[in-house]
Amino acid sequence: MGLAVLRTIENRRALLRSVNAGISVYVDPAGRVLQRIDSTNPDEDGPSPPPASSPRCR
């Protein structure tokens, strides 16, 4: 996940990483992890991005 955070900073793009087993995260373009789910429980919702009108999406 560390390299994924570096790529978001490098490309100035938000990242929504969703995986079946492991860590699912939403990282903003500045590299801040805004939401993180460590669970592999299928009933638990994963991270969700902010609304498209949010300045963090640009």
C-alpha cells in the first residue's frame, strides 16, 4: 500500500483501492489516507470516495 500512496502524490490523483483480502483504502491526491478498512468481512462496506464536487477529487 505504501507505493500506492506515493503514486497518488506523484500523479496528483485520488486512489480508491479495493481488495478482496487485505487493506482497502481511499487516498486523496495529497497522499492522506482518508478511509481505511482492514476487515475482510463481506458484510462491511468498504471506503467510499468523497462527492465529485469535493475539492479533494480535483
